[in-house]
Amino acid sequence: MTIGPKYSLRKITTIVVATLGFIATIISIYAFFFQDKKVDIQYEIVANTNVLDINADVSRLDITYNGLSLKEKNEHLRIINLRIINRGTDNILKEYFDDNDPLGFRISKGKLIEKPEIIETSSKYLKDNLKVSIDSTDRVMLPKVIIEPNESFVLKLLILHKSGETPEIVPTGKVAGMKEYVVLNSLESKDDKPFFSQVFSGSLIVQTVRSIAYFVIVLIFIVIIGLSIDALSDVKQKHNREQLVEDFKALKTYSYSKMDDAIFERYINKDSAQLEEMRDLIAEEKSLNEVYQKSIARLKKKDGGENAETDFVYSHSRLLRVSDDEWYNINTMFEDGLVIREKEKLVINQPMKNTLDSFLVYLKEKQKLREHRFPIRKISAA
């Protein structure tokens, strides 16, 4: 599909996608190097089970703790595995912790009956330096250790609580950069989060990069669909042009010649625009030669080529520099055999000219001449 003489749908879409890709890359680099760093400590419940859940009245089955029957006291023992992780983008350094209000947590609706056990760490540093303690108010206190982004550790908590109640983790303490702490239950579905909270989660930079990435992906998808439709349209149009050529060859008024295939191939591959320009150029042999001589003169003047006349058919790079429509079409006709060079002049191949004229008349009758946005200019020797 052609939009103009210089720009096609493929070129325009390539430019658009490349531009958007460049913008997205710049923003991604900015987000990576210049985004605001932050700390984000999260408490995540990764396991939550009862040691024994008595749902039936079994007289001989009981659990005792410190010599007391849990069944009689209507209590349960529960094991909770709690992961503490830095979900932020900045390191949590030792100086970020407040000595007067150390980081930790307490248990609501339950009581810790043993010191928390460290069962997993994400680094050897945390394994070697992490020490957990409990104060007189049963608050679990965590040590001042460096926690890098996505570094974490898991604590096993043994909790005694009343039947029908569920213990809760309540974060405590102060870390610089943290305004509030989040306790997540990884056992629950992530879809429980509000829809818009999921859509707009993350910082402004993250949301911006995400929006541009989605836009570029959608745009590329649309472009691929557009180019596919465009390619299918080109195939269909080419097939239609091939059929028109076959129909023309079958006309009783036309006598097929092998040399005419050059005309038909030009039409099948590039439509009728160039054929119309060629027809205008070879309307008269005298006019054709005047145009040819003027093109030679312009070529010599622009490029300083002394051998422009003798080498005009083969100087493709020279042709592109000159950008002369008449010169290009004369070369094309010479290659196809529409014009023949005899000594210092060009001679028109009359049988092929007749075929070209007849074929364009046939296309016009079939209303198959393309309506070009930019009219073909009249070729003249002036």
C-alpha cells in the first residue's frame, strides 16, 4: 500500500515503532538509574497450621501444655511461618533502625510460647548475624542487620490461642523511610486485592514505564496486523493484475510476443504508474531524443560524468544521485527493449509501443488504472 511517492505504510509504521521504542528505552534507563530509592519491609505469612485441630469429642484424646489440658481450656496450638522481606529498591542499613523503638512484631489474639526459630535466610550474612529476642511484653525484637532489596528471612512461631480466634501479626518499631508496615497472607488469593490497587500499584516511574511498555506492545501488535493485512492486500492485488494480463493476452485483437512480457511484468510487480510515464515519453521519437539529450546534459552538469552517454544504462548509483525521472524511465525502457540505441539516438520499438498503448487502453476500459494521489506530470522536451 503506497501513501505517497516517498513514504509507504511499512516505512511510516517502522518510523513510528522505532521512535516509540527509543522513547521507551530512554524512560526505562531513567527509571533504572534515577528512580527514587525506597525501603519497603513486608511481613508475609507463608504457612499457618494448627498442631492439632480437635473437631470431634474424643474422650481419650487430649493435648497438654505445661501440665494443663488444651481441650479443657478450649485452646489450640498454631504454627505460623513468617517471612520478613525488603521489597523496596534500597538497602536497609543499620543506621536506619531506631534504638528507642526497635523493629519487630507482637502477637494479637494469641501468645508466643517459645522463642521464634529462624528456619530460612536468603543469605549467609543474615544466617550468621540474625538474632531474635523477646522482651518482657512478649514483643519479638529483630536485630539491626543490613537487609538488601529482596533479601529475607523466615521465622517459625509457635502460638497458643483460644479456639475460634485467629492470631494476628502486629508489626512494631521504626525504620527510616517506612511509614507503615504491610502484613500479607501468601496463603490467600492475590486476587483479593482491589482491582485498581493491582492496576496502579508501584511508583509513578514504574507506572509510566509500564504504560509505555503496554502501549508499545499494543502498537506493535496493531502494526503487525496492519502489515499482514497490507501484505495480503498486495498479494490479492498482484493476483488480480496477473489475471488482467492473462485476460489481455487472450484478446483476439492481441498477438502475443515474448518481448511483451517485460511490459506485463512491470505492471504485475509495480502497477500502471511507470507504464503511463513510459507511454508519455515514447509518444514521439523526436521528443524522446530531445528529453534524452537534455537528461545527458543535466547528468554531466550535476555529476561531472564525461562517460554519462555511453554508460547510462549501467550507472545505477549515478542515477540515484541525479534523481531524474525521465533518465530513470529511459534506462528502464532500454533494459526492457522498449527503446533501442542506434548510434547517437534512441529508436522506439514500435511493436512493443503498440502493445503498451493497447494494454493501457485495456486497463482504462476495465477501470484498472490507479488513481494516483500525485498526478503524473506531462513529459516534454522543453
